Amino acid sequence: MTKQIVYRLGDLMIRRAFLRRIAAGAAGALGILHVLAGPALALYQCRCCWLYQPCRLTPCTGCACTWTWSCVDANNVVWRCHECYGSTAGGCAGEQYVICSWAERTGLGPQAAIG
């Protein structure tokens, strides 16, 4: 009986040490990934758009290219969201090339038109 208790306690200690090593390894891997990923860029909310630059309601100038998409806000208003890229070096992708962001109201969503 005491032999079984000793074996079970030994197994428990081995499992805890193993889990401790796994947790330490995972924390180390996360740290490495965080360093390799570089600084995170903030997103700015502009109506229903999430943009890389602070919100403007007027168009930007000097764009080499733009990304544009639409969204509908809580009041059922349709907004067109724009990201202006100053360089095509990243193929019009990559938040580091965004020089300006803006949103424009395009009208009411389909539910407002029906109702």
C-alpha cells in the first residue's frame, strides 16, 4: 500500500515537472515570436471602419494606390473605408506604407430602404 502511494506521488512529481517545462517552453516561444513580429500598429475606429491611420472624413492626396471596402454601422448607414498607400513597394499592402485613411458616407443600408 505505501509502495503504491510512493509510486503515485513520484508519477505526480514527474508530470508536474513535465508540465512546468512545457509551460516554460511555450512562454519562451511566445517571447521569440513577439520579438520577431516587430511592433504592432494600432487600428483606429472611424464609424464602422477600422483603419491604420487616424480617421478623416475627407479624401487624401498623394496616394500611389488605395484599398477600399464598405461596412454598415449600427444606424444602418453604409460607409466606404479607404486606406491610402504612399508607395507601391509593398504591392499596396502592408500597414507601414499607409499614409492616410478616411471614411465616406455612401447612404443607408438595405434594411433602412425596406423599412
